[in-house]
Amino acid sequence: MQLSKYTKEFKYNWQLAAPVMLGMLGHTFVSFVDNIMVGQLGTAELAAVSLGNSFMFIAMSIGIGFSTAITPLVAEADTAHDFKSGKSAFKHGLLLCTGIGVLLFLIVYFAKPLMYLMKQPVEVVELAIPYLDLVAFSLIPLVVFQAFKQFADGMSMTKYPMYATIVGNIVNVVLNYMFIFGKFGAPAYGIVGAAYGTLASRFIMVAFIWWVLKGQEKTREYVINIKIFVLERVMMKRIINLGAPSAMQMLFEVAIFTSAVWLSGLLGKNPQAANQIALNLSSMTFMVATGLSVASMVRVGNQKGLKNYQELRRIAFSLFLMGTLFAVCFALMFLALHTQLPKIYVDLNDVKNFADNTEVVEIASNLLLAAAVFQISDSIQVVVLGALRGLQDVKVPTIITFISYWIIGFPVSYYFGKEEQLGSFGIWLGLLAGLTSAAILLYIRFNYLTKQLILQKEL
């Protein structure tokens, strides 16, 4: 087996994946900045952001999952030069995303009392509630932006969502600095200041991407004069049928990581703050794998259309190999820097909170050891999942993700995550078990399907 027949695809894989990676990293960077700035206030504040965002992550996974249906429909119409179908797909997708954004905001807003029933630290809950009020409202512009992003991706204009994300990040950093710490004459809102920054940045991202797309000849007519109440049942059904399974797959994975936040809360504010640090660092490396997953979906889908299944497997394996190599690099980075990276998030010169901050760094350092190992599993499962979406195989992978994370992973986290067992590290062993199970089962599914397609063609 010649390695070069896979590595020669790396350049094109990277060209497809890089803009998506940068855009996704931009979303994660907003959270990264929030965590670092809030971490300077204390471990309770950092734990509160973690708890509040745990509700947000679940909601976001549903909204983003549904929005992914827009891209293939717009891309198909763009290739066929069918403006009417492309605008219909965008319009219905935008309407659906707006409605989902409002619904998710209401669900998260009224779900706040659950934090008390979940036996989370009272000090953390009381800080998290006012933060969540504002951040929950930002779900509406976030999901609307996602509709514009998926539309732009479908039109092969991936750089514009990336620009919008960069602008949003700059706004978020400046407003965070102003409103968390009371700089430039602004009031010091503490943790709520981070929520103001996030909310404002997401509205600005929507305005920016609409303004940019309106200024492009290729997309101008798509984003103006949208007759939002003239609807087609067939198109709405197509978007829902494509988006719902993807939303469920994202939900099952995001929810297992969210359960880690809640289980950490049962151990106290410091384990919860440490969990947030490890989770934030892991999510940043995961965005690289997510970019490769999108490239996998596109390239496998292209070869499926050509019915060139041998080539499909070769290209898919080049992406699996590329994802694994990136993951190994990140794993080595986490192993080498596991004691240093958590220190970015806390102020070890803060005498008053020195004991808490030291404990958080120690716990987070151990969690990064588990994170280093599951980098490989996490990368493989998401890139293979992208390939299966390219094959338009969505139902069985949804079942696989549920079994992996909730039948295998969660029980391990729940049992070993108790204080008398392994505590925080035990919770992350469950994440490792779930991700590894998903990687193995999804790969088996892809291998089986592609071999069947090759066999059927030969017959």
C-alpha cells in the first residue's frame, strides 16, 4: 500500500477544510476569550460561565444541526444555475433557523430553575442565571447567522462567514474588556459583562454578513426582497428531513460533554471550573477535525455522484489519515503542556483565590491527559461521520452516536465520576469511551457501505 496515493490529496483537502476550520475556530475563540477574562474574577465565576454555556451548547447543536441542510441544497442549485431553487432553499432555511432560534431562546430562558434541581453549587447557579438571560437571547442572532453561513458555504463563498466571525471576535474582546472589568468609563458588570459582549458580537456578525453578501453580485438577489411568508411545503420538508438527523447527531455528542459539566458540578465549583478549561481547549482542537469532516462530506458526495466508489474510498481514507495526523499532533501538545495550558485561565497571583486557582489548575492538568488520548478518537469519528453524510447515510449513524455516547459513554462517566471513585478524571474516561466507541462503529459502517457499493457496481 503506497502512502503517497493518500497524502497527495492533502493539499486539496486542506483547501476545502481550512476556511471552515477558521470559521469554527472563530466561534470557539469567543468562548476562549470569555473563559480567560472571566477566569480572572475567580473560580466560581468561571464555573458559572461553564454551567450557563452547558445549556447553550445543547441549544446551539440543534440550531446548527438544522442549518446544515441549507448548504447541499444551495450548492446543488448553484451548480445547476437554478436561482429560483437556490433562493427558495435559503429563504426556507432562514425562516426555519429564525423560528428555531426563538424557540431555543425560550426553552433555555425558562429552563434556568433546573440548575437548582440539578444540585449544582448555589454560588455558581446564582452567578450563572443573569449571565444566561443575556446569552440565551444571543441564540437568535447566532442561529440566523448560521443560516447565512451555510448559504455562503453552499455558494462556495466560505471566506465571507470567516470575515464576519473575525469582526465578531474583535467586538467581543473589546466589549468583554470594557464591561467585565469596567474599562474606558464603562460600568464593571463582571460575568454579565461577558454576556453583553457575546450578545452584541452575534448581532453584529449577522449585520456584517448580510451587508457583505448584499454587496456581491453573485449573492445580492438572494439576500434582498425575501418574501418570507410565501412558503413551499416541499422545500420546507426537504430541509427538515436533511437537517433533523444531523441535529440529533450533534445533540447526542454535545449532550455527553454537557453532562460532564453537570456531573462536575456535583463535585463542586473547582472541578466544574477545571472541566470548563479542559473542555474549552479540547473544543478548539476539535474545530480542525470539523473542517476535515466538511471536506469529507463534500468530496465523498462528489464521488458518489460520479459512482466512482474505489476513488471514493481512497479520498475518504486520505481524509481519515489527515485527521489522525492532526490529532496525534494535538495529543502530543496536550501531553507536553498539560500543566501549563490551564494557567492561562486563572490568576495565580490572586492571593485571595490562590488555593482555589491552584486546585483548578491541578484538576484541569489531569483532564488534559484524558483529552490528549481522545483527540484521536474524536477526530476519526467526526471525519468518518462527514463521509457517511456524503454517502447520504444519516439514520444508522444517528443510532450509532446515541449508543456510543449514552449507552456506553455516559454510564462510565456517571459511575467513575463520583467523588469516591475517580472524580473529574472518571467523568472524562466516559467521554473517552463514548468517542472511541463512535469512532470504531462509524468506521465499520463506512467500510461496510463502501465495500457493498463497489461489489454492486462490479456485479
